[in-house]
Amino acid sequence: MEMHKDFFIYQAQTTKFAAGFEVERAEGSFIYGTDGKKYLDFVAGVSANTLGHSHPKVVEAIKEQADKYLHVMVYGEYAQEKPVALCKLLAESTPDPLEITYLVNSGAEAIDGSLKLAKRYTGREEIVSFKNSYHGNTHGALSVSGNETHKREFRPLLPMVSFIEFNNENDFDKITEKTACVILETIQGAAGFLVPEDGYLIKLKKRCEEVGALLILDEIQPGFGRTGKLFSFEHFGMVPDILVMGKGMGGGVPVGAFMSSREIMETLSHSPKLGHITTFGGNPLIAAASHATLKEVLESGLMEETIEKEKLFRELLVHPKIKNINGKGLMLAVNLGTPDYTLSVAKKCMEKGLIVFWQLYRNEYMRISPPLTISLDEIRQGCKIILEVLNEG
């Protein structure tokens, strides 16, 4: 109990109800507690552990790099094997005009960098974002997040940011010749994994092109194979001007990046120089883990399996208390009706050895975002626990 006590005494808390679950180790689809029990993980560190816990290829890549060198210089000065290899593989794996990647430390920093890039390239100041969007908690990312409850205490934030409604084409007239960029999550995460309707993203991109605004897609959650494609925009027949990634990119280590065309990205290198700078972005240890993760996602067949696994989840999770299931691939939100009931279900699932979570804005939705490596048998095992809990009341 000493670690549990020290956790609450010495480590800053984000809520008044943190679990304080004591972790001993984690492997594959399971987290092992100091209580001697193992817990099937349907959350994957909130979509971060793409290949499960302690994937051997990721761990080996980290060990190999650690034996060579760690941090040697701030971002953008020295050529280092793993950061270069990661950026090259990303360019080879994404459609034109995406070709240049700026590596940073987190998804939120990547959002901030992408906003700066859009302003720098267009010379404009106005930003259009979306109601109920979530992009992170730095001042820049919070400024373009669309839930006032989570941001009102931190104002003033960035000026000249307006918000439109997801999947509503009638709002397109708010995107004008004064707009530097439109930023949105390809699949709205905190709002309950809302998927764009047919043709919406194509029409949105067309509107941006008409007025000369850049389109930024936030793929921090759905990226790296979680929806059955490397990035979820590939399902919708369009390509963003700037692509933001993070979370599952690192296979369990902290990382983020934003990606664009050479023409757009080069504007950060002059007038002024060092338009964006980061000390630890592109860290070789992190890049080694990210490269190993990307390579495995591309070569293992896991993306194709994701669609089959989604189908199994939807077949199994049928119950009168489940109102609907949003999302795509292994990014699913299960509507249980009320926030209190969802929290109760999550607690009871944990007691039975299953880790589930809830959505940030829509607490009535239970998050299911397991590792891509989860097996069909493990899915059946976890869904059985959920149904047991729902049957108990």
C-alpha cells in the first residue's frame, strides 16, 4: 500500500477519483497488478499501446538504440538513423502531398505546431474548429477544442477561433478567405467516436480549397491502423494539407508529429528561422520505438484484422442496456445511457479483471480501444465480462 499512498501524496492528480491501481508489469493484452491479479486491457493506455504492452519488437528497438546513444542535439540539427528512417517510412506510407514530417513530443504539441504552420503558410489569423472537438490541453490545443466546460477556467486562450458543427455542411459558409485553417478530428474522440458522414470530408476539403484555407486532420487517436487503415482519412477519399499524429504512433512511448508537403513545411525554417523548435522532438530512443511500431503495423496484417475484430465486438455486445455503438475499427464507444451507470460498469468490470474507460465529454459512452494485437479469444473473454456486469444490474 506504500506506493498507493505515495501516489496520492506526491504525484499531481487530474481528478478527485483516480483509481490508484498499482501496476507491477504489463505484457500483450494484459496489465498485472501488485495485487497478484491480471487484467485484460480494453483501453490500451487510451489508444496509445498499438501493439499491446511491451511488444518484443518495440522493446528490442529501444534497447538497441539505448546501447548506441540517447539525446545528442536539439531537433533538426543532426542526422540520426531512427528519426530519419521513421520520417522516410511515413512518407512512403502516406499519399501525396504528405511527404515531410516534423517530430515532436506529444499530440498536443503537434496540434500547436500545425496551427503555427497553417498561420505561417497562409499569412492569415483566423482558425475554424468544431464543437465538441478535443485536441489536447496545451493553450493552443485547448483553444481549438470545442467544450467550454473544459476551457473556461483557462481563458484567455487564442483569439480568432470559431466553431462549427461536425457533419453539418450548412456551416461551410463560416470558412472564408480570412481562414488560415480548419482543424478537426477525422473521428471525433471525446464526443463519443463520431464518424464523418459519407462525402462530408471531401466537401469540407473542397470548401477549404475554394477559399485558400488549409485543412488539418487530427489523427492522434485513430492513426496507426486503429480503424483498418494506417490513417482513418484513407476511408473517406481525401487527403489533408496537414496531418497530425501521436498516441499509438510510439507503441507506448511519448511522441507526436505533424506532416505536410515540402512547400508548406519549409515555411517554418525561415522568416523567422526556428519557426517551431523542440529539444526532445525526434529523440532517437522514441523514434526507434515509433519506427518499430510503424513497421509492424504495416507488415503484420494487423490493420486488416482490425475490421474482423470490430465485427466481432459488434456481434457480441448486444444487450438491452446498450443503446448504440459508435466508431470504427478498434475505436468503439458503447452508449450505456447515463454517466453514472457507465462509471459503475467500468468499476465492476475492473473488479472482474477487465479494464474499460469512458469518453471525456460524453461519459455515458464506454470506451473500447484495445491493442491491435488483441486476439479474438481475448475479445470474447472481455465481452463476456461486460455482458455479465450488464446482467447484474
